[in-house]
Amino acid sequence: MRHKHLILLLIALLLITVSSADYAFADKASVSIESPQNAVADAEILIKITVTHSADNFFHYVNWVYIIVNGREVARWNYSWNKRPDGAIFTKEITYRIQGPVNIKAEVNCNIHGSKGPAVVNVSVK
């Protein structure tokens, strides 16, 4: 019986070690924004964000991403240990109808390390 517990403990330690091997390369999550610098009033613009986060696993993952336009949240994606993003680098896109100058802010969060901070882009109206 004692050997059985020792074997289970060793297996658990091995699984934890293997699943967290990427932690040496893990980092805070980061996001960048692609959008036009200028637009015509009442036009739709494409806002594309690219998220970068290494070493996603069931202990360590991106748990949310959002886009805020002029102080109002317009898109959010939530993730969990069993519903993680598709890869270490992934993109999300939305369209937004622009009425006047806009300030776009996007941020992503790692459940353990946090965020490198928001990305911010301004779009002016011609």
C-alpha cells in the first residue's frame, strides 16, 4: 500500500513537471491592434487584434481579452482552463461603425502573469 502511494506521488510530480516545463519561457500576455489611422464618418472599420502568450496549458492560460472603443467595451472573449485559445498567437476581429474620432484600447490577461498592458490606437475622421 505504501508503494502504491509513492508511485502515485511520483506520477503526479512527473505530470506537473512535464506540464509546466514551458513555464521557463512563459511571459505576460500581450496584444497589438491593427486598424486604419483615418476613416470617413459613418463608415465601418475593421479592428483586428493579435494576442501573444506562450506556454498555455490547463494551469496557465489567457483568461480574457477585450476591446474598448471610446471608453465602452465593444467585444470580450473569456477563456478557462478547459476552453483555451487555439494557439500561442491568435487573432480576433470586429467591425465598428465610426461616427467621429475613436480611441481603441485592447488588453489581454494571463491568469498567472497578468498583462504587458493595453494597446491603444486612435482613428481620426476625415
